[in-house]
Amino acid sequence: MTHLALSGAAGDGSLTRHAADNKRSLVVEDDPDICHLLEIHLKDNAYQVDVVGNGIDGLNRASNHAYQLIVLDLMLPGLDGLEVCRKLRNQSNPIPILMLTAKSSELDRVLGLELGADDYLTKPFSILELQARVKAILRRSELTATTRDDDQGERIETRSLAIDVGRRSVSVEGQAVDLTAREFDLLLYFARHPGRVFSRGQLLDQVWGYSHSGYEHTVNSHINRLRKKIEGGPAQTQYIETVWGVGYRFRES
């Protein structure tokens, strides 16, 4: 990681306690330098930050406190990030999770997304990219919270697929389908624009809230998992079609 000259640093990576407010984040990371960097830049964006250095403490904090964001390292002592993520989602804990991964751990990144992480950031990362990811995750989370009432009566049905927008639930042939928050957002965006072709970059911008080059494979991973859940696999294209050389579209009824 590029070392930056940082001034006005606060804290030494140890757990800090704050009064609860609506901009509170938890960093679960065992590298003190990365903790320090994350803490400073989250605070620069007006977030109160708690920091823990192992998965067990991270799970306990996340399970018992109200956070608006968790930055979760993949490799942690005590309990790894994948297991922390899995346990939180099994608790139906909806806190947005940004997972930190090593550049070479593509399989673990995919597993993290499948277990319910909202996004991932590959080490080493730039501060601008970190800030963009955090803002995008929180913007999507806030949008979901503020529009839930407005969307309460909206229901999209096409063939055997039904999307209850207010309840953020999906069923296929009457059977409930368990989607992550990002998978649901992606499906909903497609279903609201049937027949329109979107490039991977456009989907990143509209659904994820950023368009960093090199992360188009994030879209591929989500679409492959979404297809598996609602269609049985990528070979079946009842709903989401690949438009070769361009991107994807949601098939019109």
C-alpha cells in the first residue's frame, strides 16, 4: 500500500467508544496501519469509528451495537471474515459490509459476496476508491430505507418471477428466493427496465454507485449467482440475457 503523510490522526487502532448516532462504523482489521488509515478517513467523512482486531470481537460488536457500516477484513485471528459475515447474515443482520481482501483471493471474494457482503475492496487500495465504495454502500442503504414506504405497494411480476419491492422479497413459482441486498437491487434495476441493454460499467454506476474500471467482474459474479438462484444457472436465460460484446438485459414478457 502507498504510504501517505497523514496529519491530525486520531486513535491508535484500539477500540474507541462513542455515543450512538446515525453515522457509526465498525472496522474489523488486525493490521494496525490499515486500521489507522481506515479510522482517519472514515472520521474525515464524519463517521464515528470503533476498531477491533479479531473476528470474535468483531462479531460480538456487530451483533450488539447499531452500526451503519462494517469494514471487515477477510483474514482475521480468532474467526475469519467469511465466518463473521456468515454469522451476521444468519442473524438477519442487514448492516452493510465492505470486505477487505487480498489481491490473489478471488475465490474468497466470491464466497464473501455469496455470504452477503455488500461489496469488497482489494488490498492495496487507494483512499479515493475507499471513499467511493463507502459512500456508494451507504447511499444505497439510505435509499433503501427512505424509499421502502414509497415502494410498499409496488409489485413486479413476469412469468413465474415475483418481486415485492416494499418487502424486498422475491419468489419464483411461489417459492421464496433468498437474495443478498445487492442481488436484490440488481434484479430490481433490471426488472424496472425490461428490454434495455446495460453494459457492466453502467450497472456498476447505477446499482453499486461507482464505476471504477477493472471491477466489471463484480457484475459478472453477481449476475451468475442471481441466475443460479432465479433461473437454475447461466445456461438458462428466462430472465437475464447476455448481449455478447455489450452487456446484459432483462427479457421482456
